[in-house]
Amino acid sequence: MTAEPTSTTAYDTAAARYFDAWNARTPEDRAKAVAAAWTEDGTYTDPLADVTGHDGVAAVIDAAHEQFPGFFFRPLGAVDGHHRLARFGWELVSEQDGSAPVAGFDVVELDDDGRIRAAHGFLDRVPA
């Protein structure tokens, strides 16, 4: 990555890679996207999951797609960051009708190359 991890571009790039991973449709594409976004020992933690490594992150993403088939993740607002931390909002959107039953925000810690070392997810809106 040519940008410094603390630059706005690095934060935007990390978030874009994050969304690429969450929106990858096949296991092969997901594995590649997760490897591009996370360090090998990177973590993902939210109220429903606490995993380490590419396989663990991919499994959480797989589970989300199984629970919400035909949905995709889209960013909400701009990416904000300082030092090696970035935060961004997101929502889970139905391709069929545009509804977004789930929304939240994530905070990610980046390594020197701008890959995610740790992602911490928070759920702001969930279905009843």
C-alpha cells in the first residue's frame, strides 16, 4: 500500500477492502477478499462473534450471508480515522426491496500495510 496507514486514503482503502470481503459472493472470492483486507492473525469481534484468522473471519461472513440471503453491506457516511484506527457505519440492504433491517458501525485497527489487525463491530439496528 502506498499510502501511510494514518492517511485518509488508507482509512478509505481499508474500509473498501472490508466491504469487498463482506460482499464477496463465492467462498473463493471471499477468501481472497478477506486475505486482502485482514492480516493473517487479524480478528473480528461483534456481539455475536469473536474469531481470529482468515478462516474465522470468512466463516462469520458466510454465516451472515446464510442468515440474510440476497442482502449486501453498504457504507453509511464517511470513514473517519486517526492514528491506526478507522470507524465507519454500515447497513445490510435487501437487493430485492432496498430495506435495511440491520445497521451498525465498526472500528478497525490497521497494521503498517493498512490491513485490518482487529475489527470491532457494533449493532445499532437489528430485526426483532
